[in-house]
Amino acid sequence: MTGTRAARAAETESALKEAAKRVFARTGYLRAKITDITSEADRAAGSFYSHFDGKESLLESLLADMLDQGDERAAGPDHSPDFSDPAAVRWHVDAYWQFVRANRPVIIALHQAAMVDEHFARRLREILAPNLHDVAEHLEHVRAAGGELPGDPLVVASALISLISQFAYNWLVEGGEELGRELSDQEAVDTLTGLIVRGISGGGSGPGGTPTSVADG
């Protein structure tokens, strides 16, 4: 009996989270109401408060799920921190691009919440900060391989993260319709990878536009 209740509770929590993502994607976080979420989940309005204190705690739970997914991928065997290898750069670009695509409603919600709530503004900074130092460490491999970075690794890492995150936000969150064309995942990742590989130490291109090693200069 206890196991059945726990399973039902877990099912309801999952349904509320998935419903919240759909509502956030449709109306945005700031305009979303708890009753919109429970209606979308086909649950009683009171069921929400059995799992979350409010819309803010629901967003926190969604953020935790999102970050767990990112950590799981980063721990995979294909992850390499060696940014002297263009394949490693491309892996990181692709991972972030797919991360934004998969978590678009939560990312929309976080950015909107951060505009009006200092707590979520701080959460947004906290989420980005570890990536900044990780990428800076990845860039040290370029120097070790004989490449020459265009600046201090931390500053360059900041520029790269700004480039990737804003590019992904423009196309995946806001949409690129105003540019009059669609952008495939492959073109997006190839374009970003090429810019980064060339930018961090002036790497050239191989056959078919494939970036060569950044250490080749």
C-alpha cells in the first residue's frame, strides 16, 4: 500500500513537471498560473501543493533535473577537456546545443524568473560560473599543445560561453524566423565549432571545412 502511494505521488510529481514545461513553453513562466499547470497535468489544483510550495519551488526542481542531465552527459566516456583537439570543442558545442534544445522551456522560465527575482538571477549566475572555470581549464590544453590563445583563458572562456549561449538562445529559444531561414543542428554546431577553433588560436580548415588542430595555427 505504501509503495503504491509513493508510486502515485511520483507519477503526479512527474506529470506536474511535464505539464509545467508545456505551459512555460506556451505562455512563459511569468504569466503561467499554478491552475494552468494542474489543468494541463489533469490533476486537482490542490495536488500541486503536496509536491511544491509554489511556482518557484517547482522551477527549482526542474532546474535540479536539468543540471543532473547535464552532469550525466559530462561524465560520459566521450567527454574530453582537451581543446587543442577540434573534436573535443565540437563535442562541447554539440552537448550545449542539445542541452538547450532539450530544456528550452526550463531555460525560458529561468531567464524570465531572473528578470524579476534576485534569487533566480543568482541561480543563473551560479549555473554559469562552473562552466566558465571548466572551459578556462580546457583552454589551457591549447597552450600546452603550442597554441596561442587571444587572451587570458578565463576571459576567452567568458567570450566563448557568451557566444555559444547567446547563439543557442537566439535560434532555439527566440527562434530565427526573422532571418528568413531555418538552421539545422549540424549547421549550428559546425558554425560555432569553426568560429571557436579559429578564434582561440587561428586554426585553419581541413578538407570540407573541417577545422584542423588549433595547435597547427
